[in-house]
Amino acid sequence: MNKQVSIAIDGPAGAGKSTMAKAVAREMGYYYVDTGAIYRTVAYFFSIYGVSPKDVDGITRLIDEISLEIRYAEDGAQHMILNGQDVTGELRTPEISDLASKFSAQKVVRDFLLDTQQDLARKHSVVMDGRDIGTVVLPNADVKIFLTASPEVRAKRRWEEMRQKGDQKTTYNAVLADMKERDQRDANRAVAPLKCAPDAVKLDTSGFSIEESIQAIEEIVRKKLGQ
Ligand code: DC
């Protein structure tokens, strides 16, 4: 089997990871893996069963009941299949964002998902985005990028996206507060916290448009892969 290529894109919420990762995956013909959606699916599962993110016993008891599958639609969109049911439409709510961040701090959850993620990269060339891809999941990734932007810029992007999707109620300040709280938790948890791998290229996209960011990332990828 040919060696698969892996590209890790990590960073805080709203840094533009998924937009960038999707663009690079399309350009390179690789699979795009949104690992946040995997954590969100697990959080959704436990929310259905009423298990709290602090209830380690409850999580441990039920976690093996989770069967996860990732499917790709014709347009390349990633769909999350939880125990046979497509739950993709349930995952992008503020409640699930909050719960995913809380459940993902539990070691038992991270251990459970580690193999799923590594297995994808063993089988396919991937662009994987998340928080700990370059540090824990794929420490030998061919390319590692740590994407950042100021909390204000990230909150504005997320808020505008929500408005475009029809949410006219949520205020910018609420999005900013949620984002700061989530950043804090993701960066300070004991297991696999959000941090830049020593060998990652750090890119701050605060002053960049989407096109400029994509261009910058594709340049980093080409350089690293020697293309
Ligand atoms: O990228 P996202 O916003 O969809 O991720 C949701 C939460 O999942 C995020 O707050 C932290 C967690 N997560 C993680 O801990 N590790 C990853 N590789 C991806 C996401």
C-alpha cells in the first residue's frame, strides 16, 4: 500500500479550520475529516441519554454502545452516522458546541475516539482538523498547521455565519463570550489540550480574507510536501 499523506490543521473554534481544510482537501484530492463533528456526535449521543459530561461512570458504561460511521455526500460534505442514523443536522447547535467541549475533556472519550481518527489516516490521505491532531492523533503528520485569529475576529466570523443561517437572535457578545469560555476549557484541560505542536507552522488569519488564508495554507502545504 502506498504511504498515505496526512495534513493536520489545529486551532481554536472559529479560526477557519474547516473552510481551510476543505479547500486543501479538494485541491489535493484527500479526505477531509472534521474531528470536531466526531466529538459533537458523541456529545449528542450522551445528551439523548441524559448523561452529564461530569458523569465519568455513566460515560464509561455507555460509550461502547456508540457506533460511529463517517460518510461523504456527493458534494464532499461529511455526514456523521450514529448507530445507523444520520445525525449531521443535529450537531451545530450552541448546546452541542458546549457539550462537545465538555465531553471532549474526558479521557475516556478521547481514548475511545483516538483509534477511529488514526484508522482514517491509515486508510486514506487526509486533511484532518481539530485541536490535538498534530500533537496527539497524528504526531507524524506530513504537514502541521496551527491556525489562529483573535477571539474578536473568530466570534465575528461565527456570528455572521449564524446570521446567514437564519439565527437573528444570538448577539455578537454572546458568541464572543461562548467562544472565550470554550477556548479556555479546550486549552486548559488535562488531556490533549489545544496547543500548537512544536513542528507546526503557525498562521494568524486575523487580517486575511478567506481567499488569502486558503492561498497561504496551500503554499505551506506545497512547500512542506515539496511540490
Ligand atoms: O471544532 P468544533 O468546534 O466542531 O469542536 C467541538 C468541540 O470538540 C471543541 O470545543 C473541542 C472538541 N474537540 C476536541 O477536543 N478535539 C478535537 N480534535 C476536535 C474537537
